[in-house]
Amino acid sequence: MRQTNGAAAYHEAKVMGSSREQLVVLLYEHLLANLRRAAIQLHKKDVEGRVRSLERASDIVFELLSALDHDAGGELASRLAALYAYFIGEISAIGRTQDGDRLDRLTSLVAMLHKSWSQAATAARGATEVPA
């Protein structure tokens, strides 16, 4: 499905106006959407759609991995890198095995992390706001 020019412009403006923390939340939202879409496609036996959704999910995880700042993040960045490597392995295994339960477990884990990142982004935004 192609986005209209207006929708593309809206998404571009949203990304360009987002903080680093908000961008991570957006990536997690898109990761979750692709994993959920893949689950539906798996159920419907839509092989091409499932492959495309899992590829997009994998691309997003690689983007998250490449965005890690190991100098500033220290041990946390290293742990996230290991977690993202796990995600990539799981997405690959799901693509090979078509294991819906495994996909559900990964989606649940990503949903929990999305919630945590959302809370952290909200807290960071609150900490940087200037009182009126």
C-alpha cells in the first residue's frame, strides 16, 4: 500500500520533529506493526506478505542496533545490542519455521519494551520542558 503525499509529509514532519527517544518509540511502533501484520499473514497463509513484514521488522531491528551509542550508553548499549541480535535471530527463525507461537512471544516482548521506551521518552520530555 502506498502512502499519499499528505500522509508521507505528515510522517516526515513527525520524524523530523521527534527527539532521539521519540524516534526509538516510533521504530518500536513500526516493529510491532510489522510483527502483528506478519502474524495475521501467517494465519492467512499469505507467504509473500509475511516475508515482506518480517523483512521490514528485521530492517527496523537493524536500524535500532545501528543507532546505539556504545560510548554514551556503556553497558546498557551492549545489553540492547545483544537483545537486538536476539530479535534478529528470532525473526529469522520465525521466517524459516513459520512458528506462530514464537512470533507471539517475540511480539509480546517487543510490546513490553515499546511500553518501557514510551514511558522513558515521556519522562525525558518532561525533564527537558521549561516551566512557564
